Amino acid sequence: QRQLVESGGGLVHGGGSLTLSCKAPRMITSVYNTKTFTWYRQAPGKERELVASISSDRSTNYADVVKDRFTISRDNSRKTVYLQMKDLNADDTGVYYCNVNAYETDYWGQGTQVTVSA
């Protein structure tokens, strides 16, 4: 089983909303609570780019292109990080990945596809 498991992707019309989840089922809770989690995305033919991150003290960071539209949050009791996305547009289409550096290793989830139709 992977360290990170993403879900919540799908097909949505422009202007719509989706919420992605990133669970860390195998991570020890005491370790999970100290880690920064980051969402990345990769559009077809483009490089992977940072979307948003949340640290252990819940401070957040966003790419300029998603500010005021996306919200990252975490529920430590569920060992889950969320990415709420609204006002989606075609440029938000891509595979969304969750990332964390833990146990001296960089972990990635399998990705979840988000497709925004015009």
C-alpha cells in the first residue's frame, strides 16, 4: 500500500468545483503531524507544477494561478489533506499529485485526474 493515496478527481464543467483528498494510511500519526504536504499537478505536455502546500502549523502557500480559488487544508485525525477547488477552468486540467517528504524519502501518490470541460 502506498504512503499517499489521492482521490476525488473527475470531470467537471468550467466554473465547477471539486475537492481532492490525500490520505496517508501507513504514516505514523506522530510523523504525519510534523510534515508539510504539497499538491502538484501536471497537464498534458507540461512539467509538474506546485499548486499548494500546507505545513504542520497549517500555514499555507499557493501558486498565483490558483490563489483565491483553491483552498488546502488538513485533518490530522484522519491523516488526510484536502484541496478544495472552485471556479475551475480548462487550465486546471491535469493529474493532481500529493507529495510529502518523510522517513528521508520523497513520497508521491498515484495521482488523480481532473478534467475541466469548456
